[in-house]
Amino acid sequence: MAKKKETVEQEPQVTVEDKKRENDALSEQLTNKNKEYMVKLNRKLDEAGFAEDNKIMVFNEMLKNIVSQQPNHITARKLYGTVTDQARYLTETAQGDITEPAERSEWWKIYLDGALLLGGMFAVITGISYFIGDQEAGLGLITMILNFLLGGVAVMVITKYAPQPGVKGGFIKYIVATTLTMLLWILLMAFGTAMLPQSLNPLISGSYTLVIGVLAFAAKWYLKKTLKIQGTLI
């Protein structure tokens, strides 16, 4: 009795032409700014003699990353640095490996996490100062509220400009943005709240300030786990 031949179904192989068609479809989803970035990068790579097939494969990964990050208002330049930087990186590495950009939560989650982190940190430091001998240590009510509010803004700026692994450029901008943000925060806290009369900015004793700081850290930890917040400082 003849044995039946077993047939093995093979998955269709994805060709460069398939990737090119996918790239064309992805390009239609780009914003004007991101589309301009890819056009300039394409020109730079052509001038550098980058292999066409290799470019198609590299662009496929880049376009998927860019399109997925557009709803978060993260541009191609933010993901991969300037056109010149990215072109140099791809031509120097030859194989054109692309590092996946780190996922980042929505802006309000970043803000909430940062407010609890920095606001809680200042409250804890003040509270510890009270218990180690500075009996006048404490924060005014408005001062403490501003610490939380401005802390969230500071973390949003820092995470927005933070350099990403495998992405060229952006470090100087990160340093400038971080420095200016922290200076502005210090100036507002040092001079803005100092002008408020004590009746509007009643002092919260160091012991209560410490408790508030500890509760803020606990809330940060709980919400980070519950809301699955990603892309924050800690």
C-alpha cells in the first residue's frame, strides 16, 4: 500500500519588494514634519552610497517606530536625532541596526509621577532636617503645593529631552533644558513664595511635612505599578 506523501506548508517569504510596498503605505501615515525628515534622510543615504535594499529594510523599521509614536507627539527627530546624525550612524554601522525607542506613558502620567517624586523628595528632606535639629524647618502650604506642581513640569521637560539609547544627538539640548528648568524652579521657589504673607502661606511643621513626603512616595510607587507608568526618571 503506497504511503501518502506528507506536504509541509511553508510560510511565504517576505521580500524586499514586500517591505517597499509596506514602506509606501507607512509613509502615507506620516505627518508632514516626519515625511520631510525621511525624504532628507533618503537623500543623505543616497549621497553616501547606502545600498538600496539595505535602506528599504532599515526604513521599514524606522517607519514602524515613527508611526507608532506619532500619537504621542514624538517626532522622527526626537526618536533618531538630526538627519545628519542618523545618516552618519547608519552609514558607519553599515548593517543599519535600529534600536527600538523606549516606550513612554501619556504626558499626564509622566506629570503625576514627577510631581509626587520631586514634591515628595523636598518634603522628606525638609522633614528630616526638622528631626535632626532644625526645629524651624518646615514648608509653607503654598510652597509645598508649588513644589508638587512644578516638580511635575520639571520631570516632563527632563524626560522629553532625555537622550535615548542608540539615538545620536540631543545631549546638549537635554543639558540646557534640564538646567534652565531647575534654575526657573529654584527662582520661583526662592523669590516667588518669599513674597507671600504668612497668612497666605502658613507654615506646616517639619513632622507633618515628613509624613506628607512619605505618603507622596508611597502614592508614586502605588500609581506607577497600577497605571503602568513608563519613561519616568525613577
